[in-house]
Amino acid sequence: MKVLTAEEMRSADLRTTEQFHVSSLALMERAGAAVSQFVLRHFAGCQRVAVLCGKGNNGGDGFVVARHLAVAGRQVTVLLLAQPQALRGDAAAMYVRLLEEQPTVLVATAVAEPELESNAVQRLFAEADLFVDAVLGTGFHPPLGGVAVAVREKLAALRAPVLAVDLPSGWDPDAMTLRSDAAFRADAVVTFTAPKLAHGFGHLTRGPVVVAPIGSPDEAVVSATQIAWTGTSKQICERPRAVDANKGRFGHVLMVGGSRGKAGAAAMASLAALRAGAGLVTAAVPESILPAVAAFAPEMMTEPLVETAQGSLALRNLEGGRWQSLLERKTVLAIGPGLSREAETAELVRELVRQTALPVVLDADALNAFAGQTDWLAQLNGNGRVRVLTPHPGEMARLLGCSVAEVEADRVKIAREFAQQHGVTLVLKGWRTLVAHPDGTVAVNTTGNPAMAKGGSGDILTGMVAALLAQHPEKVADAVNAAVYLHGLAGDLAVRAQEEHTVLATDTLEHLWQAFRYRAVDADGMTWFCGLPEMAERWR
């Protein structure tokens, strides 16, 4: 699924109309019908619905919503933030149709703030148990002004839920920022055809963002930004395994990590690789911590490695052909969880990466081994070698020799350029984790939550990335995208089952089976781009 700019969305609608002969009125009718269906299914307990409409196409969608909800038996009131004669085109046509077909729908107008104080409008805000925000959509350009500002303030003071049509009014569709203090609040968002940049990068709502198909064929949806959604790649995990499958078909992950005092990191990463479907996993760790790692899961194989006096991995592990023997019959090499920053260990990491042609996943201190030496990565990635890096912003800053603030200032640009210049796949963790690929495409992840901001989460992700690569070596981009999506999704399921302060990194693994079974496309054909269906159930 592509993530579009506002202009790309307008072009997609235009191509749908001109090249595929789907009228703009038909698109509007389907959009409004999709929103009303969402209301009926997920806000079933809300009987008095206020539909707030602007004078543009977003308002036209709102008129369709009002008509469909009235047919379904809801008590519907429309508040038009314009004079009816200001309506044009499709919005005007849908307004006329609403009045003709559903005369029981009350329509109030408020062009100026004093009109919001009329008895009819005051009653609307006091009695409605659901507000549908169809004031401003992707055609909006900041700042928010006029009577819409006063409506925003009224909604902010109410407890009734707000369902945004396309976008919360006042949110710039091309904004890639976390928050917008100017926008209407929203408890859910229904958008159409494809998510926009704001859906992918902003925290638009307390609840879900869903994408409803309204008839635009895939060929009409074109994105020059090359930004996509990680969730689309999960389909590689949704096909059942062959009935005659055996462990040899699902890869063998070699997990290299650990140091004195950090046995848990390598153990968690190895267990995650097993949980995510790898056929075999061997944890290669310093000999002194091997008993602790081995006790973590009996299914895990282990290999003791020579350690330094400080308890981290020593260069001597390269002697006598031991390393080459260890790589035999392995599918993916993952390095980093629990390693130290000891200079000798960093040198070992660089040599391990240099000497192997296997796909490699680098995390934590394995990344720090390349701080200031990223040219190594570009030199080592010839002949189709796969290298996946999973830095958080601090590790990314060390790789680049810059500040964290510089990394966060333009995450997409930083990630894309690094991936292209070094021929790697880069997973830049954080709010809306990004997966940048060597071909310039970037996938944004919309799963995950603050409960995952806890030690061990990165180790779990490393194991999952390695496992998906081991199972799908011919689909590197999809494997990494899917691992990132599933990791965050398991975290969302974990926090749903308990409280965000108490979730541990290993709790995500307890819910990984649910993440694999989860399907983002619901019974109505809508894609849950962000959030889970249960997030809307409280309004039933």
C-alpha cells in the first residue's frame, strides 16, 4: 500500500475518473457509504449523530454519511459551516440529494462564531453521542480559521467520540510531524483509497486509522515519494506451511552476541527468532554466559565462544577455521544483542561481516563497531550481499557522526540516503519506525506503542528480522518490513492485554501468535492502517 501526498491523491482520483471512467460522484458516494458502515459497525451504540460539514468535497462526503445513517435509523443532524449557496460541484449535488431523500435530517448552518450559540446548535452539541468531522479534508491548507476554530474548541470540551472523514479537520495532509495542535481531536479516522503522509507520520487519533477502498484501481495510485506501508508485506506470513514441511525449509539463524552481564539480550533475540518461525537457531555466546542463555529455551542450540578478560567476544574466535565451521549450513547471521563496545570485540564484528556472504542483521553494539567506519559497509555489500541494520536514533547518529537531533530532523531523508549509499536495508527505529531499502523505497511502520520503550525490545526485533529473512531469503524487503510490522503489532496486542507500564519485551513474544493470525483487512474490506478493531469497540 502506497502512502501518498495530497497532490498524488488528487491525481489518483482524477485518473480514476478520466482513465477508468468512475465518476467523481460515484467516488464520493462510496466514500460516504464506507464511513457510515464504519459507524454502524464500530459505533453501534451511538444513536444521535451530528455530522459537521464544510463546503468542499469533505463536506460532500459528510452529506452522504448523513443520508446513509438516516436510512439506517440514526437520528442525524447536519451542521453546515457555510451557506448552502456556497456549495459547488459534487458537494452541492450531494446536499440536494440529502434534502430530497432524507427530509428528516435536520440541517443547521453556522458561518460565524455567534451562530454556534443558537439554541439549535447548542442542543446539537449537548445531545449528540457521535460527531462525524467532515469539515476539511486533503484540500486543506493551514492555518485553520473562521468558525472551524470555534467548533474545534467545542469538540475539545466534549466527551462524545469524533470520527474524522479522511483527516481530522485542520491537519495538513502532507505534514510528517507527530502532533498538530491546530487540528480537531479524533477518536477514529476513515480515509479512502490510500493513506496520506499525515496518516503515516502523525498521531492523528486516539484510536484507529482505516483505509476504505472506493473504486480506484491500483494503476491509478502513483507515488513519486516511494513511501509505502510495512503492513502490506505481512502477507508473506499468511500462507499456511506445506503439509510435508520440515525444519530445514525455514532456515537456520546464527545469533552472535552476549557479554558478561548481558546474557539476556542474546537469549531474547534467539528466542524471538524461534518464535518468529526459524527452523533452527544457534546462539553463539561467550562461554561464561552460555549456561544462562541455554536455560532460556530448551529448543535453542548453543555454541560457546572464546571471550576476553572482560567477558566479551575475542578475536581468537577467528582462528583455526572455527568461524567457517560455525557458518556451515546456516542461513542468516545476526550480530549484536548484548555485545560490549570493547575494541577487540568491535574488530571481531567487522571481520565477521567481512568474511561472510550470508545475509547479516546488525544491531546494538554491532552497529557501534561501524561508527565512523560506514565505508566498510559499502565495500562489503557487493555481489548481492544482504546487510540489514537496525539502529535507534542514537546509534544512527553514531554511525553518521552527527547529533540525534539531526537524525530526527528528517528521518526519511537520512534513512533513504544511508540505505542507497551503503547498499543496505536500514531499520531506523523510533516513532513510526522506517525501513529504508537500497532501491530508495521507504516503508513506514504504524504498529507499536510506548509500552515497548523498554530494554530488550530491540533484541526481540533483531531475532524476528533474522527469522523472517531465514524463511524468505528471496524476499528481503518484504521479510524485513513484515518483521517490523509484526513486532509492533505483537506489542499492541500485549498492551491491550495488560497495562503499558508493565509490559516486558518478552511479553510481545507471548502475543506473537495473535499477530501472525491478525488480518489487517476487515469484513468490510477496509484496511486497518493503524490501530486494532478493539480500539473502537468501547463505543458499541
